[in-house]
Amino acid sequence: LKLSSLRLPLKNARGLSLRLSGDEMAVRKLTVAMALALSASHASASVANFAVSNSLAAFMGMNPIRKVVTLLQQMQEQIEAEGKKEKELYDKFMCYCKTGGGDLSASISASDTKVPALQSEIEASEGKFTNAKADLKQAQVDRSAAEAAMAEATALREKEAATYSASKADYDANIGAITKAVAALEKGASGSFLQTQTAQVLRNLASDGKVDLLDADRQDLVAFLEQGSDYAPQSGVITGILKQLGDEMSKDLADITAAEGGGVENYEALIAAKKKEVATLQAQIEEEMRRVGELGMEVAQMNNDQEDTKASLTEDKQFQMELETSCKTKSGEWEAIKGTRAEELVALAETIKALNDDDALDLFKKALPSASSSFLQVQVNKAAMQTRALTIIRKAKQAAHGAASPALDLIALALKGKKIGFEKVIAMVDEMVENLKKEQVDDDSKKEYCGTQLDQAEDKKKAVEQAISDSEAAIDEATGAMAQLVEEIKALEAGIKALDKSVAQATELRKEENAEYKELMASNSQAKDVLGWAKNRLNKFYNPKLYAAPPKRELNEDAFVQYHRGAPPPAPETFGPYTKKSSETGGVIAMIDLLIRDLEKEMTEADVMEKDSQKDYETLMEESSDKRAADAKAITEKASMKASAEERLEVEGQGKAESTKELMGTAKYIQNLHAECDWLLQYFETRKEARASEIESLGDAKAVLKGADYSFMQRGASSSGFLARRA
């Protein structure tokens, strides 16, 4: 830039004079430089916005200085509009600072009050909770004590009842024996009575030291029972003793019966009271458990509420600090923005005022050329624009690597033709861009859909496969359990059959043993009686002092079977006195005594063996019955378990079938998804890049058709000009 001379005096607000001297080109460049320098902070964005917003034709017809002033005025209006908008935003933000700060302060104050209040409530509830747990524990202890007392009382009552039953049985037996004895004595049948089992009961009673009898009475009674054949009923001594003994036993029986009745009443009263106490304690326990649960839940909820309140309080305080800092920062920033904007508006206003001055306008009219040769005149040949746009479209087709693009072909065909104007071509470009964007949105949605559906389908497939695996494991487990249960049931049933068979065999054996025992006892008793009679008969002849005459009695159910023979007829006369063979009979009698002792020993052993066998048999029957009941119960339980296993097997089988069907459907769905989505997912980025490149090319072509590439640039002028188009 060469200036021969330059003076630019600036005056105050009352006026402004501008004098320029130099060549025409220097003045033109200086004018543009002033406009660009004054709008350096905002010019680039504003010029771009204004260039798009104004009609190119109207803008090209203006005076160059008027164009600059118009641009500056539009910049001024936009800055003021932005200032108003930012002022509204600032006012809203400061209102938020005030109201939000007040709300935060109120929330913080409420939280500060709530936290200690919650702590007090938590402590009170925890105290109630502790008391409720203590009451619950005490009620449980009291209930256990009451149940233990009932169990102890029941055991004691059972023991007392057993004692009473045994005593009553003894008393009944003794009193019955005494009654029969008195009746027999009064009838004069003492001899037959002494051979009965009842007499044996009296012997045991007389020899029992627990019976309260005078020694003399006891001796008389024992003597009578041992050798009572000479007893005279008229004396009534034994009868009186027995009656007195029977009365005393009846009285004792009445006493223990009354005591037993009182014990039963006391036990029932105690059990009723304890049951009532247990019921009351049970109700108290249930109530305390409910209270413990409610109080525990209440304490947990209050603890959670307290923690949430503390966390909210911390967050509110932190947010309040950040809000205060942010509000202060925004206030400072706003003041700086207002100052900068004011300075910018002053610069624009002064520039506009300088360029709009009458002297300046007159000067520009003389110095600057007409609008037709203005430096902003854009001379663009329509054919050149058409050729450039067509070149861009062809490059876009080449960038597509031979992919078919009917839309680009249609636009290229329209550009080649002469009947369709640029407006329709631009509309076609806009429509194609919209279609491309829509296709990209569809591809994005399709990609997201494919990814989501494939992930969901794979997850579902894994879940169904796991369900099938679980079902197979459950089926195997149920099958194994059923097989095991079937074997166990068979074993139990076989055990029951074997047990029944062994019980039947044991019963048959017991019957045979009992029959043998009875036969042995009967035969031995008869043999013993016969031997006794034989011994007595020999004693009658050889040892009369040892002879015991058999009592005269009528045979009845209590009498022993007696074997005897009538008195022999008197011996015929012999040739001399008969000499008794006393020495020989002594050996015979001794042998008879030995045989009797052997028989008694055998009977005693047989009796002991019979009792032991019977006891063993009863134990076996009891144990067999218990085992059979337990095995039958086990069979029932295992049959129920087997039914449950079968039901579970059926359910798992159905579940596996349904899961298998679902898996097949899922696999088919995944296959269809791959067929639908694999190509898109494989070429998605390529298609996206190609589409973006195509949209960019269409945008360039549209810009060419609108003349955007030639704004503020001289077309057809010298390439060395100030605003010459740069390659």
C-alpha cells in the first residue's frame, strides 16, 4: 500500500470531518480495512450470518459504503438482541440463585432439626425394642417352666397311679382271699380250702411282715394255714383274725382310694391352671414377637431415614456452597460481558456515525465507483456454476466406487438439461439430502435394533439352555431318587413280609412250647401225686406215724385230683406171723422221695423256662409290632416321596420340553436376525461414510448453485486484486 499523503483528524461529538487524499485504490482498501478492524471481535460470525440471511441479489445492488454500514447496523442489532437474551438468562439465573438458595437453606434447616429428632426417636424405639425382647424371652422362659411343671406333674401322677394300681390289686387280692377264707371256715370246709390257691395267698399274706398283726395272731394264722386239719370252726379265733384283717385292709383300701381321688383332682386342677398359664404365655409370646418385629422394622426404617437425611443434608450443604460460588462467578462474568458488549457497541456506533456523515458520503460518492463495478460485485456465469456443480456430483459418484445412486444420476441429468432451473435442482438436492439423512437414521435404528435383539436373543438362548440343563439335572436327580425309593420300598415290604413270617413262626413255636409245658406240668403233677400217694400208703403200713390220712372232702374246682385206693380187705390167715420188710421199704421210700424231688425240680425249671419264653415272646411281639408300624410308616412316607418325585419328574419333563421348544424358536429367531442384520452390521461404517461423503458433495453442489463460493470475491477480475479468489 502506497500513500502519497494521509490525514485523518477526528473531532468530538459535535461534528466529524474526514479528508482523504491519494489514489483511488488506496482509499478503497482503507475503507474496507476500517470496517474489518472495527468488527474484529464479532465480524466473522456476523458476516457469515448476514450473508446467508440477506438476499444475494439485493445485496449486490447496494452502494458499497451502504453495504458496509448495513452490515455494521445489522451487527449492532444482533449484539443488542444477544444482550437482551443474555440479560433474560442472567436474570433467570440470579432468580434461581435467590429462590434456590432459600429453598436449600430451608431444607438444610429442616434436616438439621430432623436428624437429632430422629436420633431421639431411634433411642426411644431401641429402648422399647430391648424391653420387648426381654419380655419375649421372659415369657418363653415362663412357658418352658410351666410346660416342665406339667411334664413333672404328669410323671409324678403316673407314678402315683401305678403305685395305687399295684396297691389296689394287692388289696383286692388279699381281701378277696380273706373273704373266701372266712366263707370256707364258716362252712367248715377248711380242709379243702387249704389246698386252694387262695390259701396260698393267705400264707403269703401271713408271712408278709408289712401286714399289721399281733405276733400271737400271726402265729395262730400261720399254724392254721400250715396244719389246719384240726381247726374247730366253733372257736372262731381264725375267723375273727381274718375278719379283723379284712376290715383293716378294706379301710386301708378306702384310704388309698380317697388319696388317689384327691391326687387326681389336684393333678387335673394343676394341669388346667398350667394349660391356662401356657395359653396366656403363648398369646403374650405371639404379641411380644409381633411387637419385636414391628419395633425392629420401625428402628430400621428410622435408621435408614436418618442416614438418608444426613446424606441429603451433606449434599444440600455442598450444593449450597457450589451455588453461592457459581452465583458469584456468574455475577462477575456478567459484569465483564456487559462492559465488553458496551465497548463493542460504542465502537460500532462511532464507526457507523463516521461512515454516515454527510461529508463522508459526498467524499465516497466522488471517490468510489458505481455499484455495477463495486468490489462486492459478483459476476458468476451460470454455465460455470452448472459445470462446477456437475463436476462435484460426478466426483461424488466416483467416490461411491461404482455403487448405483439413481438420485445422483437424476441430479446430474437435471444439471445437464436446460429446461430445469437451479431452484428445482436445489430442491432435488435438499430432498436427496433429507432422504440420505433419513436412510442414515434408519440404518442407525436398524443397527441398534439388531444389536439389542441379538444380545437379548443370545441372553435368552443362554437362559433357556441353562433351564434345559437344570431340568435335565432335576430329571436325573428325580429319576435316581425314584429308583432309590422303589428299592427302599421293596426292601421295606420284603422286610415286613419276613417279619410277619418270623412272627408267625415265633407264635407257632410259642404255642408248641406252651403246649409242651402244660403237658409236662400236668403229667409231672399227676406223677407227683401218684408217688405221694404211694409213699403215704407205704408209710401207713410200714411207718404209721408218718402216715397222713387224706381229708374227707368233696371234689370241686379248688381241690387237687387225688389218687387213692380203697382199704384192702383183711389179710387171710397164714401159716405164721408176717414179718414187715421195713428195711426194704426204707430204700423204696427214699427212691420215691428222690423221684418226687426230681419231678419238682423239673417242674420248677419248666415253669421258669415258660415264664422266660413267654416274656421273650411278648418282647418279640412288641418289638415286631413297633418295627412293622415303623416300616409301614416309612413305606407310606417313601410312597409319598415317590409320588412327589414322579410329579416333579413330570413337571421337569414338561418344562424341558417347553424349554427345548423355546430354544428351537430362539435359535430360529437368531438365524433370522443374522440373515437380516449381518450385511448391515458388516457394511454399516462403509455405508455411513459413503452417505456422509455424498451429503457433503450434495451440499457443495448446492452451495455452488447458490453462489456461496463466490461471496465477497471478484469473479473475472485480475488474480492479483485485493479480493481475488484464492485457489
